[in-house]
Amino acid sequence: MARAGLGSKWECLFANDIDAVKSVSYLNNWGADSLVVADVNSIKIDQLPDARADLAWASFPCQDLSVAGNMLGMDASTRSGVFWSFWRVISSLAAAGKEPWIIGLENVVGWLKARSGLDFAGVCEMMSLEGYQIGAVLLDASWFLPQSRPRVFLIGAHRDLKIPTWMRLPGPDDAWHASPVIDAWKSLSPIAQQRWVWWRVQRPMGPGLKFENIMEDVPDGQGWDSLNKTSHILSLMDKVNLAKIESAKASGSKVFGTLYRRVRTDAAGIRSQRAEVRFDGLAGCLRTPSGGSSRQAMLAVHGTKVRSRLITSREAARLMGLPDSYRLPLRINDAYHLLGDGVAVPVVRHLAERIFEPLLSGRLRLDDGFVSEHNRKKLIASLDI
């Protein structure tokens, strides 16, 4: 999905994943020319192409950086600790004088706070010591798509890259440098703070789509639930969520909402499953199907009639910004796994347009192979440089 977001002007030199389902999906959509299916810890520098990459992108496991994962952090023994294997590859490239010009890292917002911020600070310090100018932005897919999906993006620009003044801010902006980013910056060493960049990321106008815009008229492979199952879902709602249902009924219009089942603890300390619904035109954050409660469902309310069903894999792909031509796994849980772990396509494109491509345009030469001279002039003009 990062490749889809970067677009056709970018050439992928190397791709790596250990997950079989994701790797098959990558092959089906992009071909086998750049993919190595293996544990990143086994990757050696001689497996990478000789060309110096413009961008290295990594989205590493988030389980140990979230509240659900108990914020175990990025210790080498945790799943999220696989980042250090990726960084070993970057360090090997740097030793050979072939480190990428830009590094982009994506993860959940919990990364900023895991282990009291030590993990995020550690990554920043390593990038800073390797000579990168660093800065983080917090972007939500809801700016582009009808899905609430806040993610933190740590972007490092090589010290030899000139950062235009229009790309820098004198300090944080609440729009994309929310308090977790500011708090993380405060925990850095003076050297890392000195190399910090408050990236200017123009906010788009908005998604222009609501959840019902991406729905399939005839759900593919995912029928509507039985009346009994829908009644059971409604029975799991508390008064607040049932009031939302009644309000939707009273509207007189056909209203669509999304819901998750979650385990909640009541005032007496009793844990029980609850269903929570939203009717704000947004889907909740897509997740991997680690359990039945993590699969997102939808409700259609029209008068007194309430129907429910799971979101289809194609609807989930649309929520990530993938075109309908994108080939998905046949099994719905495999598709959920692929999409729930992914990065929203238009968010990557926005970062490419606002940060990656402008940075690289300052060092482009005709023999770089990134764009032709004609397209280079068009690119620079379109970016108002």
C-alpha cells in the first residue's frame, strides 16, 4: 500500500516481508521483481541493489506499541522490536556510503508513549547519530478517507539534503504535531532536538466521502445477518449506543453506521462484551482479525428496521484508498489481515507530494533516473518551489 501511495513515478528497488499472505498479495499486484520473502533479520546488504535509494519505508509491527499490547515496547524480544533488524540494514548501507536519502517510518500513535517514550526517543537518537534530520507528524486517514486511522510518521532527511524553508515550521502546529508528538520531542537529547524538523504538512480539504459512499450495493461474499444475530448485537449495547440507534430511526432517512464489539469493564469491575456504534460518516480504524471482536461490522437503519453485517473485503480496501482493481486475498480474514496492517494510500501520496518529492527535487540530476528533465521541471512547478 505504500507502493500504491508513492505512485508510478517511483521505482521499487527492494521489498521485504515475512508474511505469506501479504507476500502473495504483493506478487499478485506488483510482480516478483523486487520482493524478497524472508525475516528481515536475515537480510544482508549484498541482497540489496547497488543503486542508492531515494527512500526507505518501513511499517513495523505495532502490537507491542499499543494499549491492547500492554505497551511492551521495542525490546529485541518483542514483535515491534523487529525494527532494529531493519535499522541494522540501514546502518550497513550507511557504512557502504549508500544510505537512503529519506527514511519514512509509520506506526500507531502508541509508539510515541510506549515505555514512557523511550522507544521513540531511541529511534530518533539512532537516526540523528546516522546524520538524518528528523521530525514526526501525526496524520489521520480521515483527512482523506471515511476511516478514523491516526498514525505517526517519523521522517528523516539525509544531512546532505537541503530542506526548503517553506517545508519547515518554527515550532509545532496543532494540526499535525499534536501533544503526543510535542511530548516525544521534549524527551530527546539536545543533539536530536537540534536536528529536529517541524515539518509543514498542508492539511487537505477533507475526504469528500462518507462511509455509505464506499458500500457495495450487493455485498460480495458477505450477506446480511439474521434477525436473531442483529438482535444479539443490539443487546450488547449500553444506553448511550442504543440512544444512537433510536436517533437514527427517528431521522426518517436511511442511516449507515459502523460498529465494533469491545470488552469493557463496568463500575463493579465486571468485564463483558459490548457493541459500540458510530453514525458520523466514518468507519472505525480497520484492524487485523486477531479475534472475532476485532472485525468491523456495519448497521443500516431505516425507520424501525435495523440490519447488520460485516464489512466486505472490498469495502475495507476502499477505506484504505485502494482502487477496485487491486487484487485482494480470496479469504476474507486474509484480506482483513492485509488491510488492517496497512497504511492508507492517500496519506502516503500526501507525504510524497509535500515532503519526499520536494526534498528529492533539490538533488535531482539527469542521470538519477528519478524523472526526466521535462518531468523534473513539471514536478518542481507543480510543487511551487
